Amino acid sequence: MVTRSRRGFTVREEVLNVTLAGLLKKRGLLSIAESILAATGERGRKLPDITLADLWGVRIVIEGKNYTSPAAKRAVFNDAKKRVEEGISPICLAVLYPPELRELDADTDLAATIEDATLTVRVVSESSEGEWSETNVDGVVEILHRSYELLVNEDVVASSVSSLGVAIESASANIAAVRAAPARLRKLLGIPEK
């Protein structure tokens, strides 16, 4: 939503998020703005600002906020950390939009303005809280690609696969301990007895 102000129009951060998602999609990253995802094992629904649904099979979330104060900076960082801690994404990028994007003239090309803007960003992952840096939209794409490579190099994926393997082995052992389980499983799966 865009509302009228004295100097022009006030642009809500949801509009900035949707526009950024479009710019990332244009650069080859499949993005879904303001989508609802449920975290594994939780009943509640979470609302990430932008989900990169397919960066080589890894879900990456971007949390965006207007850079209005140091409190906004802390809030977007905390939101990014929560996305990783809640299991919504192994990598989350906190993005702060510059104050000049908050109020624009009616004839402003928002996408071009965001492309020209300097964004303040921070990558949060399962193994690092990252550092703040400044970049543009093309830099965000590069950061996301580097973050993916870092994730793979840090063996976070291998660690997750290992944890999943342990859970499967444990579940298999528990099922095998039930005397009637093999016969029931064979019947459910349509496997002949011999």
C-alpha cells in the first residue's frame, strides 16, 4: 500500500519487498514475496518477507525493513535469526532499505529506484550471524550465491543429512522392535511374505 504524505507518497516495506522479489526473479532467482510458510514441527504460520524458493534446492529467506532507526536494524536482524532458528531457512538475508525509499514522488519508477539504491544487508546462517555491509540489488544476488556456497562448504547440509540418517535408523529400530510390525508393513506395502 502506498499512502499520500506531504512530500510525496509513503511506501510501505511490503511494497519494497515485492519489488525486490521481482528484481531478484528478473536476475534468475525464483522468489515469492510475502508468502506464508510453516516451520517444521510448528503449528503456527510464519510470514517471511521474501522466499527464494529455489537456490539450487535450498530455501533462502530475505527479511526486509525500512532503515528508520537503530531499532529497525536490530529488529530485522532478530527476524532473520528467528527464521534460521525456527528452521524456516538455513540462510536468511536481513535487508535494510535506505530512508529515501520511504517517501517517493508519484511518478517514481520504484524498481529502478531500488536498483540504484544502496541496501544494508547481513547474512545469517546456521553457523554464522554475519556482519552488516552495503550493496545494491546485483550485490544481493552475489551475496546469496556466495552464502549458498558457504553453506555447502561448511557441511551444514551434510550435517543435516547425517542427523536425518540417525533419526531414520532410530525410527527403524523402534518399528523393528514391535513383533507385529514386519507383517503389518509387508501387508501395507503389498510385499509378499516370501
